[in-house]
Amino acid sequence: MDERRQERQKSSGEKRGIPRLLSWGSLSLFAVMILSACGPSGEKPYTTLSPASETADDIHSLYKLVFWLSLIVFVGVQFALVYLSLRYRRKKSDTKRPPQVHGNKRLELLWTIIPAVVLLVLLVPTLNILFDQDARANEGSLQVDVYGKQWWWEFDLGEDTVQGGQDLDVTTANEIVIPVGRNTVFNLYSNNVIHSFWIPQLSGKLDVIPGHVNSISITPTETGTFYGECAEFCGAQHAWMRFKITVVEEDEFYAWVNNWRTSPAISAQEQPEGSSVIQAPQKFSVCLSCHTYNGAENANALSGIDAFSTYGPDLTMLVCRETFAAGMMEMTHENLVQWLMDPDSIKPGNYMGTMIGPGKAVELTQAEAEEMADFLFSMVPEGGCTTADGWNTTDTAATPAVESTPVSTEATPAA
Ligand code: HEC
């Protein structure tokens, strides 16, 4: 044995001690994991630990399986590490090197087979759940097309089997209402970059890919408000591409749909007496080159533009949303005025700011922005906006309403 090796062995012998043998790094990681699991879920809208749908529940059961298996492996490895280090540590009386072992077939087989078994235990239920979720995405009772935009979400409610396959024909942005206990299928589209659709309490992440439609099935098991976000970096305002899903009872869901469908239409004419809607400002025609609205055909006369773009969010029931600009701004008159005057200073890089704002093609003065906000705030369904605690159920003859389901007829005055 050369001198240097003897020197190395000597110094490592001096450094030995139980604290060094324990892996403090792993222990603190473990403690952080335990701590992060504590606390009420209401304060953590992005938690994956309190699932509220069948899909999320399945994923959570996999988490638990991985956690307990890892715990067994962790405890076993730490125990073996401590035990072997103490049992075979160098004693003062040891002067010679211990016998050097090279290769041990039995051991090597063992440490190949054990991880293989652990992986198999994880693989089988994972595949099971994957196939199960795939199958559920083919048997949804409500279809919602989701368009990942830069940087907001469009939701189109389509075919509804409870309504005999009728297309609900509701388009909204960033905030959507769905019924509890029903399998809603979200079909994900993008015509720009890759996004990822994720509502931690309701689903796993699923990529939104240009040129390919992915579908995810969600059957919420409880009512409430759940928050989602884009989980794939997609450009400057990726962090402000949030959305909200409100899960309500079926009758409330149809009341919300009817509210949307009977929302006041845009009109270039003086509004009839008694209407709460004020006349659209002149400059609203500019807005309609990027935005659309329920009853947009009425607005043709107003804008003089024949095609209505979905370049920006559909503004129907806009002020009934809690936030705008994909979860960034609270929906207040003041915030809206600020947004209309200079959207780029609020959400830098957003596409509305390329056309609207100081020094851009269209500039709104404070007075014009206030007038525009007044107009948008007047565009509410009859009876005003209501929250998830009770959607406005008044029916109007303006647009044929969606029938309520037989089960909820009694609970819905609109029917
Ligand atoms: C160049 C196209 C374009 C024009 C013109 C435009 N917008 Fe926008 N608008 C957008 C886009 C894109 C967004 C989404 C921004 C985001 O959240 O990233 C948006 C967002 C909004 C929002 C927030 C909606 C929500 O649900 O988050 C409001 C309100 C709005 N625009 C009103 C207007 C008004 C009023 C005008 C006319 C003065 C106008 N816009 C003109 C493209 C446009």
C-alpha cells in the first residue's frame, strides 16, 4: 500500500461519526414534504393534495402509492446505512485492510430484482389509470373546447347529452362554470405555441399542442371554485395565464348558460326605455375587430366590420367575471379604465397593447375609457350578475333558452 493511500485511510478514520453517517439532506427533504402536506386546503388553491374530481382522485391515489413505497425504501436504506457503518466500522485494533470483495452475483441479482418489482408495482396501476382516463374522455356528457391563447383561455361549451346532444353555444374566457357529478370533457386546442392545461384539484397536466387535439375528462365530485393555470412556458405573460372553474349543481349550471344566452345584445341604436344597457361608444367598433360578443350579428351595423374575430376574449358577461386579463386584474370599474387606457403597461407584451394605448393606433382618453367601462358594466344579464351562490334564473325570449334537465326542473324557475 502506498503512503498516500495510508494517509487517506487514516484521515477518513478520524472523521467517522454517527451524525456524518446520517443523510441530513434526505431527512430535511422528508420534513419539508411532511410540512407541505399540512394546513387547510382552502388556502392553497393550487394544491394537488385535496382532489375534487375522479381524475384528480386517481392521480392522488398514485401519489400515495409512490409516497408509501418511497418511505419504505427510504427507511430501509437509512437503517442499513447506519447499521452497517456501525457494525463494520474500523476499530483501533484493525491494522490491516479488510478483505476486498469484487462481484457478488447473489447481491447483484437482489438489487436488480427489488427495484424492478418496485417499478412494476408502480407501473401496473399507473397504466390502469391512464387507460381508464383515456376511455372516460370518449364518453363525456358535456364537451368543452378549450383554446390556449397568448395569454388567456377561451372556453366553448358544445354538445350536451343531457340536452339531447344540443350545442350549448356558449363562449367565454378564463372563467367557466360546469355541473357537478357529470363527466365534462375538455378538448384542448392551440393555434400558437404549446401550453399546458392544469387544474391541480381537478386534473393532471395535459399539453395543449398546435395541430393535435388532446382531451381530458373531469368529473367533479364536489361543488366549489377551483383554480387552473398554464403549466408550460409559453411566452412573456405565461405566469398570467390563469383560469377558474366553478363547479355548481346542474340547475345552477343551466341558469348560468341561460344567463349567457340571454345576455343583452350590442346595439348601435338607442336602447329601449327601461333597459339598463347604455349605448355603445363610437370607438367600440375598434374593439370588435378583435373581440366578439353574444349577439355579435347585431353589432355588424355598429362596427362596419363583417367578420368578428376571436383574437381577444369574448366579452359576453364580461363584468360577471371576478377577474380579467387571465386572473391578473380584479374586475372593478377603476381597473377596467386603467386597462383600456394602457393594457401594455399592465400586462406587457399582450396583443391588445399592440393596438390600444398611448402612441398606438387607437388611444382612449380618460373620459373615453370611463365611458367604455360604463358601457361594458351595463352589459349584464337582466337582474344583474350573480355568483355561484345563485345564478340569475330569469328567462327572456331574446334567445331560446336551454331546457333544464328533468331532475332540476323544479329547482329552476327559468324552466
Ligand atoms: C388587437 C386586438 C385587440 C383590440 C383592438 C382590442 N383588444 Fe381587448 N383584448 C385583446 C386580447 C388579445 C386580450 C387578452 C389579453 C390577455 O389577457 O392576455 C384582450 C383583453 C381585453 C379585456 C379583458 C377580457 C378578459 O376577459 O380578460 C377587455 C375588457 C378588453 N380586452 C376590452 C377591449 C376594448 C373595450 C377594446 C376597444 C377599445 C379592445 N379590447 C380592443 C385584443 C384586443
